[in-house]
Amino acid sequence: MTALVYLIPAALLLGLLGLGAFLWSLNSGQFDDLDSAPHRILFDDENEDEGPDDPTESD
């Protein structure tokens, strides 16, 4: 029973930290645009014809 003296405040503190992190993410705009990220993978890159840089090529 004495362990509950330590566990209950620890659980409340972790819960408040999680709630604080969630509220911070809401206020900082983490959840503003949920639609463009999943659709961004479906579109081709605009600079497709340039190709990747060749590290073996010397200037």
C-alpha cells in the first residue's frame, strides 16, 4: 500500500505531461493540415528530369 503513495502522483504527473504535450501540439499547428501529407506521395516531383546527383562525377 505504501507503493501507491509513489505510484499515484507519478501517474498523475505523467498524465499531465501527456496532456500538456498534446495541448502544445494543438497550439503550435501540428494538426492544422492533415490532408496534404497523404496526398503528397501520390504526385510526381516537379524536377523529375534532373535526376539524382552523381557522386562519382567530378567538376
